[in-house]
Amino acid sequence: MKKVLLPWPIDKELAEIVSEAKKPLEELRRFVDVDTSPISDEGEFFGRSKGAYVVLNPRVGFCRYREFLGQAEELRMIQSTSIGYDGVDIEACTEKGVIFCNVAEVMAESVAQHNWALILDVSKNVSKSDRTMRVDGWLRQGRFGIELYGKTLGIVGLGAIGGRVALKGSLAFGMRILAYDPYVLPARAQLYGAQLVDLGTLLKESDIVSVNCPLTPETLHLLGEEQLRLLKPTAILVNTARGAIIDEKALIEALESRKLFGAGLDVFEDEPLSQDSLLRKFENVVLTSHIASSTKEAFSKTWKGAVENILRFIKGERPHWVVNPEALIMQRQKA
């Protein structure tokens, strides 16, 4: 019987949240041997993944993927419960004929809402005022925020998350929407009321810039010193995608020279954010700990969707959210 390595969360709160995945899990057990015992470290993962046909959330760094794939000889599918896959060696997976699936749009609404939480917080000095109030103060200096209605919102990456951010800006605040995404057709942009423009135009004309693209070699430091220089001094920059899309050093320099009104950051180049990071010193920067997708609803849907997707694959159906379809073609040619 085929083996599926599907480690259940150790965290009690998370295990309760993802309990909706137990129904498809029970159906999955009808077809395969499912190992749900929690995994404590990478060494244990390597040992238990031998002989596995499908693995959920592999505990292995990018540089060790080839080693992992070399010893997991029966592996045909890797399923993630995350959207991003910048820590996955997709090329190595494809060479081995192993498909990799993320959860694509499942967390999109949660992340889009967090985007707006950061935008509203920074634009109205919410956290700044809260910090002052908690030390028995009253915010007077630097209390003036920015009204969003009728302003221009620039979306970098008009996928599922970026599209939802755009719609909220358009419908709730009557904003003009600009978008930079070389992989999106004008027809899709129209669905979100967005105008496709080049990156330079977006940065120059936007009052709010929201980063919602995946981290790839193409988008690494997409927003560097040259690009940040194009922003208005009254602009707000928000990032809930991946930290390395923005050159953090260049962002710090822009904040120090007051070339931005402020920033809202949920992701960073190195995580967790170090205690001595200069980003911590700015009153006009709101920091959250990579929690944009962290709602009970999102995690419940994510785990349920991941298990259901594994079930689809085991039953011979085409799985959703395949990042490397070439590997799926390879498998079908061999079948």
C-alpha cells in the first residue's frame, strides 16, 4: 500500500483549528497508509519520508532538496499548506518527476485583509498613537495622517491577493488602481478595475504601494534604491508577500531620509526580525510577525484543501495548484 506522510500539527490550538481536515483524511485512509504522527526535526523527517508516495509540508531547506529527493525514491507529490514556495527547489522536483502543489488562493482573503489593516494603521497613525497612549501620553506631534479616499493604489503583483487588495481599495475608498504584473493580461486587470502600467509609472503615481507578488529570481530586490527613489514622500509602502522583494537596506535609508510617509511590513529579508534591526526604531513603520495569513478560517481551509488535494492525486484525478506541471506530464507519460 502507498504511504502518505502527513504530520499533524503539534500545537494544540492549530490542531483544533484544522480539525475540518479530518473528514477528507479519513477518506484518504481508505486508499493509502497515512502517517500523521508529528515530526520534531529534519532528521526524523528524512527517515520517515523514505518510501513515502506523498509528503505534506516537508521539513527541509532549499539547499537540501536534492538530498531529500534522492533518498525519497517513491515520492511523487509534495503538498504544502502555504502559498509561497521560494524555499522549495522546484527545478530539482521537476527533474525527479515530483509535482509540487501549494494552496494558491486559499489564504488570499486573509492576506488581503491584513494588507488593508497595515494600510489603515499607517495612514491613520493607529499604532503610533497606541504606543504613546500606553505610556500615559497624548499624540500631538506627527498626529496628522493621510486620507485614502480618491487616492491612487499601486499593486505589485495582481494575483489572487493583489486582486482582492485592489477591489477593496476601489469599492471602499474610491481609489484609482494601478497594477504592475508582466504575467497578467489586460482582461484580468479589468476584472479588478486596475490599469496595467510599468513599475516606474506605478511607483511615481501611487499614494499607496502594496507588494503582492511571489519571490522569484526575477523579483528579488525588485524594489531597490533606484525604485524607492521614485516614490512620493507622502507614499505608504506595504509588504505582505516576501521580505526580499524589497531591498531592506534601501528601505531603511529611504525611511531615515524621510522619503516615505511610512511603511507596513509583515515580512522581512531575515525572519524572525532581529532585535537590533533598524526597522524597529521608526515610529512611522508598523511591523507584524508574518501573520497575514493567520486567521482560523484561512488555516482551516488551507489544511482541508491540502488533504483534499492529496486525495485527488491518490484517486488519479488532476491535483489543483500544481506549480511544476512538467512533472505531472512526466508522470503521466510513464504511467
